[in-house]
Amino acid sequence: MLVSVSSTWAQVTQNYSGVVVDAASSEPLIGVNITQEGTETGTITDVDGRFVIHATEGAMLHISYIGYETQEVQLGKETNLQILLKEDLTQLDEVVVIGYGAVKKSDLTGSVSSISTKQYKEQPVKRVSDILQGRATGVQVTNTDGMPGGGVKIRVRGTTSINTGCEPLYVTDGVVGGGLDMNPDDIASIEVLKDASATAIYGSRGANGVILITTKKGAEGKPSISVEANVGISNIIKKYDLLSPYEYAQALNYYRGGATISAEDMEAYRTGQKGIDWQDIMLQTGVSQDYRVSVSGGNKKNRYYISANFLDQTAITITTKNQRAQMRVNLDNELTDRLTMSTKLSMSYSHRHNGDIDMMTFLNYSPTMEMRDPETGIYNKDPYNAVDANPYGRRVENYEDSYNYNFDGNVNLTYKIIDGLTFSAQGYLNYSHSPSYTFTSSLTAPGELSGMTNSGVHGVTWQNIENVTYDKTFNKDHHLTATAVFELSGYEGKNISIAGSELNNEFVGYWNVNNAANITANNGYSASSMVSALGRVMYSYKSRYMATVTLRADGSSKFSEGNKWGYFPSAALAWNIAEENFMQNQNIFDQLKLRASFGVSGNSGISSYSTLGMLAEKNYDSWGSGQIWNGYWSGLPATPDVTWESTYQYNVGVDASVLDGRLSFTAEWFRKDTKDLLLRKPIPAYNGGGSFWVNHGEIRNHGVEFNIAATPVATKDLRWDTSFNASWLHNEVIDLGGDDFIVGENLTGFGAGPIEIKKVGYPIGSFYVYEWQNFSKDGLNLYKHQADGSYTSTPTSDDLVVKGQAEPSWTFGWNNTVTWKNWTFNCFFNAALGADRLNMSRFAMSSMVGKYKFITLADAYYKSWDMVENKADALYSTHSNSNNKDYPDSDFYLEDASYIKLKNITVAYTIPRKWARIADLQLSVSAQNVFTLTHYTGMDPEVINAGPYGLNGVDMGAYPVPRTFTFGVKLNF
């Protein structure tokens, strides 16, 4: 840096120009923030790293850039400056949010995975789940629905409960709230708290892990404006190979007699004059539009960040749309020298049109049928196969609309009492309104009754947090942070619904319930509250020895007197060996830290009033008289002894960094034992039926996690950043309160039993199936007789075995970003190994059992025992022998769902402002879900869809994640 310094300065204001470069590579740095201390004067560097600022001689300039050490430069007579910024490759002093506070990454004692914006900024992510998938060890993200705005299942270090929720806790800017659908551009960082030392600070809500989201703040300097637009084109990656109308007609005549389809119709199907391609008419090209704008800036005392986002998505299935609009205002104000205020307001709106589709039905509907009655216009039902209503008719005549209106207000006042001692008071309010409307047309099927529903849920969530923190360094070596928090939170929900059937006319759809001949209505109310107190002490000696101790107490209104309170302690120790005196002469390790922790976190995931004795209304026919009487029966027995479900977690980890931070490594082992499970016990029917809550059972999750981050290349023009993570997890049921196993309801519509089982010694999500062995000489399916190992074509329930698992054993993520001059290239891989899927879709398309009475899958016909000449080539059993037993709960349909996916590939080019004139302009093209390597025969091994049965790892026409090509433009003013 070429700057002269003297002791006194005249108040001379002039232009200072210069360049900011990387100290190691001399590469110009784009977008460096430069501000004059104590003023609103500021600027940023252009694409060549150059800047001009009108400032006062003698003033102090602050130069800051993400990933680099901040510098201060005092201006002198020299007006042409060259500023060298040193890259903070180690990131050891990076501040990590840990809940009710923050800590330097180098002093972290617990298990926390951090995700910064640079890990995904080149990818057109739409939701928080897109960011989490494959980027944080111990976090498993499964799409339960590939539809825009569809469901996502997230697990942090495994499934910890059976009958209560296993989703992690979302905390945004210090308060419980937010979630998957916030604008990704608003996010500054994401931290995932995994071990009990980190999660116990959230007590009864931390057993399933905690995801902390910190939103962006304004920076001191002139306004920074960003405008971004992305347009995507989506298509299904894989379709099933189904029988054509002509092939289907041939199969019908073969199995059901030659007169089933007439010769005239056969010729029409052969020439293509008749017939329906169900995949073709139900699927389309999807289009998405994503627009984002943000403005930020301010001065030393007042800073702002304002953003807006609009997302419009048309799905790959007909008539499905999803829209989302959001706005955020973040303000940071220094009211006095001691008092600061942070205000965060966000508003969002979403609308989903025809968000549910039954792909299972249209995959099994006959292609040899007339779509609708030409006289009445009513859509026909399948005369040969599926018993469900016409899927196309339901899609174009029926419609549903779901909306969500949401407001978040978060205000935090922080007062500096004395040096190192602060008090903060934080208030949070969330209001949500979620109305939904459905309309059913009488045209969808013969005899279908028209109908409509209106429903709505209003919810108010509030939270108040009082936080006292003492943060002080003593004698340069001892650093102490002590935190005490008192917290109150509550929720109030109201719901109302109304339904009508047999509409007088269908012109107004789901409006005007008085248009219906039959009307029903319902409403409800629920409320819950929690009071909490917690304390945490963090101590560090020379950043060499570190300790953290936490205790939280939660009192919940959901439990009865005497069991309302739960207590959740944790402790963690860390030793940074690299800071020892005997390591000072070595030049290998920048950091070598060992960590160990233990703690308890809880789960109170039951609904309000669940432990109270409740009555349920019952209707009965008095002695067969035909007169209906109303009465009350025991609906939910009182369970006053039920209390918290507790998870005990052990964690051991090592963090290492070498080569001046260009290579870092983390490895961890953990064990989570969830005890006193909140379990629903069934009540025998002769005692009234139903179920009640008990604290019985135990589940164990244990595993290992690895993360490697490296910068293999860092030159003036070329840089390559890469990160790889891997997680191994084993889940096991230890105890079920004295029971050996628990099974769910039978899938009678498919001719199946309970499909899945929870059994001591096996993972949650294990399948309960017959073991398929081979075909008999007559083409019958043969199954293993468990009693003696023989083969049988008529197995019994005694022959069912526990096999496979729904969740993967291993998950992987590999992210690469390469920059060369103005070019940026990114590719991201995601993988999951060891999971199984029960492919009910393949069963339905290849058998004649249950609600789908004929085959549609090409292989099930051409490669069946009936069709192949060499019986050794048969892939499917006979369809003509009535003695054949085809079971969906058979490992014949249990498939390996391991996969490797190229989730994203992006190429971007930045046009500098001096060429684009008005702004730095970035153009990009990217592809998502580019290819999948898998042995799974379904559409997508990643997604699951168990329909109304609530099963895990079952494919019942699961909606696949499409391949999308995205074109983007971004301007930074």
C-alpha cells in the first residue's frame, strides 16, 4: 500500500482512486466495500478491482470483503492507492451462530455444520432444502414430492421418534420460525446444530437437530442494488415403458378372450386412429420464473437491507401451478452509544393450484377406452383396469387452490450495560392464514356427485426472549462468555371448514355453499404455551482449552401437572493441540482440535390437550329402530403421567486445518439414544378402540461424519474450491415398551398386509415382506417357507420377514467451483447409498391384483412366463393361471434405491461495468438433476410417496424431480 502518514491534516476533500487486489495472487477483487469512517461516503470496486471515492485527507477508510481480513487505511497526500487484502483462508476466526449467541469457529466445542452463501450462490436454488441437501454432514434431505412447492423430509442424524415429529427445529434470526420456503437470497448463513452440546440450548425442541438461519444485513456505504431473473424449462427425466394402445388391446384379447377388443378397434389402435397415451396427455413441459431484487446500504449508525422475490412455477403435470411472493425489510440502528435496535420484517404469499396428482392411477389406466361420453360429456371410467375415476377428467374438471399468507415481525433491543455486559430484549410475532378451496365436478365420472369445500387455519405464534450476556477476556489468555435467558412462547390456532355436495349448478365452483343440497361445517381451536429458562457458560484458555456447559428448563402446557417441566443439561470440551507450545515449531497444522460432548435434549411433539381425558361424540341406531341418537364415548383417555421424550447424545470430533487453511478436515462419531418414547398404545376394540399416549421404548442412532474442504488451485486467474462430505448412519429400535414389534394398517386396496414394521433390533422403516424365490414349472410365484426353507406358492403371515430399510446408510455431497478470469463453473453431486424402495408402482402395472386389475407395463407382458419361449428368460410370473399369488409385500418389488445424481452444473460469465455501462452483468446457464446413476426401475429413487398410508420408503406413483435447464441474468449496480 502506497500511503504517506503525518501527524496533522488539513481538511482537504478530494478524489482518491486505486485498486484492491489479492495479496497472494495480485488478482483484482470485485465488489470490495470501501467506506469513510464516520460518514455515509462509500463505494465498491468494479470488475477490475478499481475504485474512486471522494474523501477527506486524514480520514480513515474501512476496506472489507467476504473471505478476507478487513483493513483500515488512513488517507494522506497520495491519492493513488494500491490496497492488498489477505485472504482469510483458514476461516478460524469466522463467527458461527450457535443459538442465543455466537462464537468464533476456532473456539467451537459442539458439532455444528455451517453453510455459507458461496457454497451455492452459483446455483438457482429455490428453497432452504435445496441448500441443505448434500452440503451438511449428518443432514438427510428426501423429496417426498418432486412437484413445485412439494413436500420435503429432513432428518438430522436420523429418525428419533415413532409417533411424534422428527423434523428439525427452524430458528431464524434468533426466534423459532421460518422454514423451507424463504427467499434464498435473503440468507447470510445457515448453521445446523447436531450434537447435544449445541442443541440442548433449545431444550425440549432440540432432539431432532436445529437449523439456524441468519438473514442478511445492510452494510455501511452507498446503496448496493442487485436484480436477478431466472427462467427454467423442466421435463420429466424418465417415463415408464408402458404398453401402447395396440399392444394393450392384444394383451386384453390374449388374457380375456379374443372378442374383448373387436377387429375394427384393433386396426384403429394399430394405425393410431384410436387410443390414449396417458403419460403424454398428463405430462407437459414445466416453466419457472424467479425474480429477485435487493437494496442495501446505510451509514455507521443506520443500515438497511430490503428485498423482494416472486416465483412462478408451472409443473410437469398438467394444470399444476405454484406461486410465491415475498418481501423482507431488515433494519439495524444505533440509537445511542449503548443502545442498538434490530428490526426484521417479512411478508409472504403463496398459492398452489392443483397441487396433488395421483400418478399411480394414470400409469394404470387403460389406453384402449373412450375418454368421455360424447352425449353427456362425462368422463368415462376404465372398463378393464383401474377402479378409480378418470385421471384426466379429475385433472381438468376438478380444481383446488391452497393459499398461505404470512407475516413475521422480529424486534431486538440490545443495551450495553458496561464493557462486556449486554442485555437484550427480543419480541417476535407471526401471523399466518392458510385458506384452501376444492371443487369436484359431476363430469369427472359417471355417478359422481358434485361438491365443494372451504377451509381455513389462522395461527398466531409469539415469542419473548430476555438475554443477559457477559463476554470478557482476562489477562489476554482467559475468555469467558456467560449467557442467561428467560423465554416465553405461545401459539393459538383457529380453524373452520365447510363442505357441500350435490350442487344445484357448477358455475361458481367452490363458492356459495348454499348452492349445495347437503352442507356440513366444523371448526376448532387449540392453544399451547411454553416457559423456559437457560444458562450457558463458555470458557477458553489461549484458544487452546475450551469448555461449554449448558442447562435449560422447559415447562409445557401440553403436559399435566407434575410433568410439565423438563430439564436438559449438556457439556462439551475441546483441545486445540495446534496451540500447544510443543507444536509452535511445526509448520503443518494451522488447527488440530479434539472435541467431546454429552447432553440431553427433548421432544414434546404431541398436540395440545393430548394428555387430558376427552370425550368423543358418537351416533348410534337405537335397537335397530332406524332413529339416530347422539351420545358420547371415551375419545382419548387421560394420561397425566406422560412427559418429555428425551434424547441422550454423545459426540467425539476432530477438526484439522493445514497448508495455511487451504485444506481442512472434520471427522465425527456420535450416538443418540432416545428414551421414554412418546408412543401411542392401541386400545382394544372391546374397550372402545382408539389409542393413548405412553412413555415407552427406545431408539438408537449412531454414525460417523466426514467433511473435507480444499482450495487446490489459487492463482491470479484461476481458482478451484472443492468440498466433499460423507455421513454414515445406523438406526435401530432398542425397545418398544415390552412389545416385540408394531405394524400399521393393511394395504387392502392392493391385496397387501402392513408393508412396514417397527421391530426391536431393526431400523425404523424396515419392510415386512415375503421372500420371493423363483417361478414354478407352471409360472407361479414361489416364496420361501420360513419354517423349513422350502418353496411355496401360498405363503402365510408366518412367512413374512423383516428386510431392507427405507433410509440410506451413506449420504454424500461433492461441490466444485472453478473461476477463471470472468468465467465461473460449478458442479454439484449428491448421492445416497443403502436405501430400499418398495416399488408399488411396478407392482400395480405388472399384476392383476387389487384395485388395478390388468397390466400396463410392457415388460410385464412381453417378458412374462406366458410370452417368453425360453422360460429361463421370464422376468414376471404367469398372468393366466388363477392359482398364481402376486403380493406387493414381497421382496420381488423391493429394489435398491441407491443413487448418484449430478444435481447442478452451471456456467456463468460476468461482463464488467465498463463494458455493460450501467452495472456488473452476469449471464448464466445451468442444469439441475442432469443425470442419475441407479439400479432403481422407478421414475426417481430419491422421492417417496405412500399415498394416504403414511409409509416411508414406498413408491406409489411418486412424483419425480424433473430435469431443469435454467437461464439467468444478474445485475449488480
